[in-house]
Amino acid sequence: MSFAPIIAFPPATLAPATKAHAWQVLREASRIEPDEAARIAWYRDEPIVALDRHTAETLVTMGRYVEVLAFLRGVRMDLGLEPSHGFGAF
């Protein structure tokens, strides 16, 4: 008995942006920038070089909010804002 190969097709369109996605990004950004005005200005106006020079707002609108979240988590790691895990903390 033979089986048909399983093929994964990417979605034809990106996931639609929702307010929840924007809030997720802004909540993650608040862990880096506590000032709300500065955080909103970054979200709307600052291009992210690592993400094709789009703003976070544009990326969320494009459905690429997961990439923005990963970028922000990387920034937190680079700044040393992430707690260390495992036995390295001893």
C-alpha cells in the first residue's frame, strides 16, 4: 500500500492584522521602553532595519507581527533584560 506524499502549502495570504496583535507587540515593547509616548512613536515611525526597514505598525498590518515579536525578544536578550535560565545563574 502506498500513500500520497504530504505537501505543506504556505497560506496564500498573510494573517490579517488584529488589534490583539498590535497589543502583543506593544506589550513586548513595554518590556524594553517603559515610556508609553516613546513606545508609540517607535511603533508608528521607526523603521526596523532587520525587518526590511518597515515600521512595527506596517509589519503588524502586513501580518508579520510574529517577526516583530521575535525582533523585540532579541533586543531584550541583547540588552540583558532576559533572565538567565538553567544553572548558569548560580
